[in-house]
Amino acid sequence: GLTKYELCMTNKPVMVYSENSTNALINSPFKAKKLCYHISFKDTEKKIRKKLTEIQSNSKQNNTMIKNRKKFIDTRGVKRVFSFLKTKLIKNNELI
């Protein structure tokens, strides 16, 4: 979970692994938005090796993923949560 977000804040290629169908569902937005490479419990060894080779050799794709991550992931999450709590849970200076 959180390690994925931390890795996505780096300027390095990121690969996430889905060990079951629930993880695959959780990781699907990252894959769909091209934020990282994805491997799954369904992938064959051959397919995993191919993706590892792609990470090493496809600098254009790696750079695209890094740019995409900068668009979708930032360090302002805590500020947004606090703002939400402040505006939605506090009314007339009283905690609801």
C-alpha cells in the first residue's frame, strides 16, 4: 500500500505486484494511468522477465511514467485530508 506511493515519489521506475485479484483491482488505477509497471500472480515467468527487461531498456517509457506520477501523486495528501475535516466535520465552531 503505502510503499507504492513512496516509490512513486521517486524518479525511478516502479513495478507493483498484485498477489491476488483484490490487489490487482487496487493496483489497476496505477496501471491504467501508466504510473508504474505491473506484474500479477497470473503472469508467467516469461512475461515477468519481459517486463523486467523493459524496465531496464525502455527509458522513454520510464520517463513517461515519472511525468505521469508527478501529475497524479503529490505530497499534499495530509493537507487535503485536514482541509476536508475542517470544512465537513466542523460546523459553527462545534465539532459534529
